[in-house]
Amino acid sequence: MPVDPYILLLFGTVGLAALLPARGTGADLASGASTGAIALLFFLYGARLSTREALDGLRHWRLHGTILTCTFVVFPLLGLAARGFVPAGILSDPLYQGLLFLTLVPSTVQSSIAFTSLARGNVPAAICAGSFSSLAGIVATPLLAAALLGGGGGGDGDGGPGSGGFSADSVTKIVLQLLVPFAAGQVLRRWLGEFVLRHRKALGFVDRGSILLVVYTAFGQGTVEGVWQRVSPARLGGLLAVEAVLLAVMLLLTWYGAKALRFGRADRIAIQFAGSKKSLAAGLPMASVLFGAQASMAVLPLMLFHQMQLMVCAVIAGRRSRDAGDRPGGVAPAPAGEVTVPAPAGSSRTGAGTGTRSG
């Protein structure tokens, strides 16, 4: 089961923030740089994401509707149900707020495509699903967070996520730091799209470096405010156990629920991998905008869940690939009218002409 090297960098950044947090003028500079990095991230998301290709996938509206329902309805409902672990003492209220936030962010794109390809599922569907989820998440995640984590979101009283509610200033930050740069990227994609695609690898370092800066700023602020004194090893263990249950439930629901809805095997694979995952790349900067100084507690559950989903889905994808290889021809059949792009085991390529990807 793989350990994503980037996850190690993220936790290394958390350790650096805990040992050497920015203070005073340094904290102001880091906060300003983080704000600029978030705007740049969403500008690049907009320039990278092909709205046309996403809309071309509308002919498979039933599949995409199922994935969006899993991402923005079923996940949040399970997050709300997890509130019961707080009175039981398994989760603290701040950790629960972070857990609830992770259920609100959009699905991943790259890893969903890679695992769907490895498992020999419907790769074009996974690409379109990731695009739909990214587009919807720009609006849906802040709105869901405002509804579920706002004034009635159960603030912890100790500076945890949700304690301050969502004000007009929060809405302004969301518009200026997320929506405006994203829209600008979409408008300029006509001229910048080829450049962005041609330099995807280099710009990927910009993406990841920006997220590391956001993590350092968020956890540095948390360290200065004494956030680590409120998180015990037992509570972290409880968080991991709850997240394992959450992931297992979503993997089972997406697989057997898609079967009950009479989707073919290739589509069920795409639904399982796109509908059970959450995007670290989208969630971290969103949390920084939405929660400000309290973002560290909001993103910790997401960081842990992200690594967990990669490890578990890698095992499942390998098993699905072997199952497909045992079939005549080595490829799982796709329903009529839908396209399945097989890929060799271990490959993360998604077929020609599929267009853009986003983090």
C-alpha cells in the first residue's frame, strides 16, 4: 500500500510549523503569501479545467448525478451522523468540525482517474465526474460549510472551526480568493489553456508548493494559539477509527448502490473511486479561506483521510484489475453506448483526447 511522498511533505510542513511557527511580522508576511497562493491555485484550476469537456459528459447524466449525490449529499449526511461520536468522547468538537468539513469538499480528479484506469473501469466517466465535482465544489463546498458549520455549526468555544460562524466578510473572502480567480482562469483559458497543459509538470510544483505554504501558515497560527494542547493521541486514534469507518461505508455504498441502480461494471468502478474520495488539493485552500486562524483543526482530518483513501483504493484497484484480467479478453464489459478505455495494470494513463486534468 503506497505512502504518497507528498503526504510526507505535508506532515513535515506541519512539524515545521509546530516547531518554528511564524510570529509577528513574519506571520503577517506568511498570511499574505498564503492568500496570494490560494488565489493563484484557483486561477490555475480555472485555466486547467475544460468546462466544455465537462459539459460534453452530460449525456451520462445518471452516472454523474450518482457521483455528485455521493459527494455532496451522502458524505455530508454521514458527517452529520458522526456528531454522535462527540458525546461518546471519541472525538473532540474541533476534530468533529474538521471531519464534517472533509465530507463537504469535492472529489479528487487525478487519483480517481488513475485508480479507475488501473481497475479497468470507465475512464472517460471518471474524467467528467472529476470535472463536474470540481466545478460544483467551487460553489457547493462554501455553501454547505456556511449551512452546516456556520453559527449553528457547533462551535467549540475554544477557537475550533465553526466557532465564529460565517459573516459577510467570510463571503467576501470566498468570492475574492476562490470564485474570482477561478472565473478569471476560465475566461483566459482560451489563451492560456495550451500553455497550462504543456507545462503541467512545472505548474504542478507551483500547485503543491502553494498548498505547502497554506498548510504552514494554518498550522503555524494553530501552534501560536496552542491548538496542539487540545489534541491528545487518544483523540487522534479515535479520529482515524471514525475515518476508517466513513471510508468503508462510502466504498460499500458506491459499489453496491451502483449495482442496485443497474450500472455496468465499468461504470461501477468509476462511481466507487470518484464517489468515495475527497480532494486534498481543493480542501486545504478552501479551509484556509473559510476558517482562517482555526484552519489547522479543519484540515488535519482531511490530510489523514486523503492518505487513507489512497492506500485502501490502491488495494481495491489492484484487485479489480486482476478480476478484469480473468474475464474473456481481459477487459470488463461496458454498457452499450458508453466507452471504456482499458489500461495496463500499473498505468495511470487515461486514453487519448481526454483533455485536461486538475489536482
